[in-house]
Amino acid sequence: MRALLGVVGASALLLLTGAAPAAVAADGDGKGDKDFTIEDSRITESSGLAASHQHPGIYWTHNDQDTGSYIYAVDSSTGKTVARVTLAGVGQQRDVEAIAIGPDNQIYVGDIGDNDGVSWPYVWIYQLPEPKNLTDQTIRAKQYVVKYTDGSRDAESMIVHPKTGRVYIIDKQEDGGHLYEGPAQLSTAGTNVFKPVQPVDLWATDAAFSPDGQQLAVRGYFGGIWYDWNGGDLKRKGRLSVPLGQGESVTYSADGTKLMLGSEGEGSEVVAQDAPGDGGSSKSPSGGGSSASGDGDGGGNGTVKVGALAVAAVVAVVLGFRRLLRPRR
């Protein structure tokens, strides 16, 4: 049924927009990483992606709902899992939507989603050191309780600044959300309150910092936006092309020259494209340059085209139906 829904959704998008999927980036120039397919049958809902800091070509991912608290290290040269890490010291995960790596090789996992339409009074972020050896193992993690100043939020994007280690969340709203800033340091002793600091003109499903912390890439189902970080005062620079499908993840390659764009589903494909701005070529895989005046994918600037709205309606139906098929916890 999952495959059928994917075909129906993709076909509907093509019929409504007359557009083909974004072209796959060429294998190319030897910089950054290449396209790959996640081969592990246990990874059926890859919802986040993070490039390893210690192991070249390795990407960390996770399911949004799993039989336990796991993250997976996938070798991009083969698509095969080389390690599954079990998180000890945390409760039963609810909806894990994001993963990022901060300073000192610390992995952060965002249990911040809302798959079942529940207004959680709080969500969780987990932190653990990236293992030096890639073997199946158990690592004790810290668990942080997170609340928002303006009530519960559904979110799928969590980012950690590579220089300061500060954690941010972007909530997921069809008409555009906000960048939420956490405390300078997260604490396990009490509640960590996140506050909105900047609007984000996108129905965001994931986000990533460039390795130098100077750029922020935000993706959605139908497109993306990249910003100059500008000390947290975001400056919108242009649009990103994304592959067609239920796009749930984005990360920069370890060298910053590529954006790696993933999607949910069994046999999930991860597509590499040149990073925008200083990190790599500003051209998208489809050949169009990044445009600072573009209107993203469902942004709150009132310039969304009718076709994009129709696409959003179809995908909302498909994703809604897909959620109904999930077993309740």
C-alpha cells in the first residue's frame, strides 16, 4: 500500500503540474558525496539525515517510528547499514523527525513530530556522542524536555549550529512557520523553552546548517529555500530544487559542497546536488539558478501559484491517508 500511495501521489503531482521530477545530479566532479539508495529493510521511514563528522561517506538516519530507540549509520558508497546504535536512558520515542551533528561530534536526535494529531505538552531532544567505531552498540543518551513559548507545535526540522552548539527547531505549517531558538545550553534538569525568532517561508520538513554555519538550507515537499544565517537574522538568498516525492530530509555533505536530499519509504533514495552559494554551485540539478525572488513551496509571502496549491492539496490527501494506515501507539 505504501508503494501504491507513492505512485498515486507522484502521478497526481505530474498531472496537476505537468512537471517532471528534478533531474538527478551528475556523478561528476569528485567533490562531496553521490546519490545513493538506503538498502536496509529496517529503515522504512527515513525522516532525517546527518553527515558523519568522523567517518567519511557515512550518513546517520532514523525511522520516525521504530520498534526501539535506534539510529542507523549508512555507507553512501553502498547504501548499506554499517552500524545500528541503540539509545539507552531515553523513554519510548513518539515521532522522531530530525537528526543533526553539533560541535565535539555530538549527535542530536529530535523527537519533535506529531504523527497522530496530538498536541503534546512537551517534546524531546536526545544527545549522544558519535561513536568512533561503527559497530552495532548501545550508547547512553541525554534526554532534554522541550516546550515552546507559544504552545505545542508540530515540527520536523531541528538544527544544531556547528560553531555554537545552539539548537533550533522550525515548526511545520503549510503557510510558513518560524525558526525557534533554544537556550544557549540545553539542560536535563528542567524544561528547555524554545522561542520564535524568525519567520521561515516554507512548509518545512527538514533543515541543515552548512559546515561553517554560514548558510541554512530548509526543504519542503515541493521546494526549498536557502538563507544566509547572518548571526540568526536570516537573509533569504534563493530557492532550492528538490526531488519529487515525500521529501523528509536534508543535510550538507561533510565538505559542504553538496546538499543531500532524502525521502521516506522503503529503498529510500538520497539525491546529491550542488550546494548553493559559497558551498558549491548555485545551479540546481534541473539547470535553473537559485533565485532570491522565488516563492519557495507554500511560503507565507502570498505569491504561491495555483498549481502549487493544487499539488499541496493532493499530497495532503495522500499523506493523510497514509497516516490512517499506521498502527496507533
